[in-house]
Amino acid sequence: MDPGTLLARITDYASRPDPYPLYAELRAAGPVVPQQDGSLLVGGYHEVAALLHDPRLSADPRTRGLETAKPPFLRLDDPEHHRLRTLAMRPFGPPHTPHRVDGMRAEIDRITAELLEPFEAGGRFDLVDDFAYPLPVTVICRLLGVPREDEPLFRAWSDTLVASADVRPDAGQAPRDEAEKARADMGGYLVGLAEQRRDHPTGDLLSAFVNEPDPAQRLTREELAETAVLLLIAGHETTVNLITNGVLTLLRHPEELDRLRRTPGLLPRAIEELLRYEPPVHMRERIPLADLTVAGTTLPRGSTVILALASGNRDPRRFADPDRFDPARPDNQHLGFGTGVHLCYGAPLARIEAHSALSALLPRLATAQLAEDPPPYRQNAMLRGPRHLPLTL
């Protein structure tokens, strides 16, 4: 088939259960393959990693001159990206607040145990709706300081924002308009919540942001809204996919599931392998600020470059036997959290949540069966994961 149709075929919903043969086709044709829509698809591990470290590639959609609204720092370039990421990190992690995330381990374990209580009786349940979604959204809401009764507000907002983040060529303008409204509504809510904590801090992230004593380190109202929304969305959407893809992979590899049940000390390495083998984020979009040449192919200034992280994670030039799930895989420098200046901000929290979730699930998965395989997937090809994962115990 025409390599120029690879992006269209990868983003076609029919490919969602198993895009990996298409990634293999991409690497065989590439590692950089021009597409019929004018974009360029990059699938080799070394090329993807190098481009994620290249400051000549922009994450900011405004570089095309088609958008004017300032995006969250995830979609900004340095130095502005560095400034906002640093301000957001001050109350979140090292070096200023080294124990905030690690100090949540016990609470994350408690939330995990509470969510799994209904499963003790057995029967049928949906891992996504009943566990993998509520766990990280509850954790990030507690981290930010969102009242428990308001937590359900975020699912509709989150679903709308995630739907707009896809890389489908035919996505159109309507999802973007809906996303802007959802972003504004969520941002307004979170800023209002933060303002209630001004001069009355309650120990959460919103309190820390709004009560920062150093004027030079404070976020503006707009920056606070964008950062809080980003933390809430990025803080749970990828973790939902990590947990769900992880359980699906383990149930498809019963011998490795049994190995982990017998050797739970392997679990941290298994989580890294899950991030390589079935990553929660499959692609990232970048825009060259100048003409670049990669593997003999020119990436023109202003073009759309799609970096296929999931393809890089299965590149045999980097990983031995890459299509094999190996929980003890050595030297596993995967692209599951990206790399470079945009390395996933919430990776430490995601790893803790995945460890808590899978540790608690491992004994239960011994008697679990997939009610449907493949399960129904989300529409989004970039943030790929099952929309539901029905299990029977």
C-alpha cells in the first residue's frame, strides 16, 4: 500500500486495536515518510528521540500563524516553556517540594483499595469506568484541592479536551471550538477555587500557586488557569491508558502475569516495559522553525511533523525482539513519557499510581477473564487506550 497514506490508516478507527503492523510498515518505508496531506511521519526510535531534543522543532501551534490564543506550557517553546514549567513544578516536585508526590503513596493506596472493594464479590465490571478512570482523577483532584463533590464535573470537560487533541487530518474545527469552551469553563472553576484559598491555604497545589510569596515566581490569572487545567487533564488521561493497557497486556500474557504474581519485585521494571510495549501516548506533533534534513528527507519550515513514539518503542534498531512483552527487559529507555524538555511533567506520579493499581490488581487478575478482546477503544489515536475493558471474575 501507499506509504503516503500511513497516517490516515493509523488514525483510522479500524486500526485502533492494533496499529503496530502499520508502525512496522512506517519504519520499513522511513524512518521519515511524507504523507498525502502534506505532513511528515517519523517512526524510527533514534530519529524521534533526536527531534524531541531539537530546539529547531516547535511545539507551539502559533508558529504557523493560524492561532492566537496562548497554549498551556506543554505546547510552548523555551524560554517561555521553561519559565512556566519551572513555576508549575515549584509546589509539585523537586527541588522545591521534593516530598509532595512521594508523600501521597499511602493515600493513593487507600484510594486504590476503596475502589476495588466492590470487586471482592466477583462478577463483571468495567476496569475503565469502575477503576482506571476514577483512580487518577481522584488523585489529581486531591492534589489540586478539588472538593470531592465536584470531581464528577471534570469527566465531561476532560473527554471534550482529549477528543480535540487527536491528530486525525479530518478532525475539523468543531472539536476545537468545543474544547475551547471546556477549557474556559474548567479554568474558570479552578481559578475561582484557587482564589478562595488566597491567604487561607489548605496545603494543596492550588493553595501553593495562589499564595506564592515571591512576586517573580507567581503565575498570572491566565497562566494559573491554563496550568491547572493542564495538570488535571495530563495528570489523569495518560494514567488511565497506562493502567488499562497494562491490565489488557497482562491478561493477554498469562505466563508473564503469573511471573509477576510470583515475583512482585519485578513490577517497577514491568511498568517501564508496559510504557514501551503499549504506551499511553502514541504520537506528538511538532513544527520545524527552519528547513531540517532527517535521514535524507527535508522537513520544511512550518510543516506538520508527526513523531510516532509508539513506533520508536518497537524499533528493532533500538530494542531486541521489540514485539515481545518482557517485564524484565534491560536497558529500557522507552519513549513512553517522551524525552527532551517536554519529558512528561507528571511521570513520577503516573509511576506511583500504576504501581499501586497493578500491585492491588495482580492477585485479582489470576481469576479474571476478558469479556471482549479486542475491547472497544477510544476514538483518539494519539492518546490510545480502551474506552471500556469489561472483565469477569
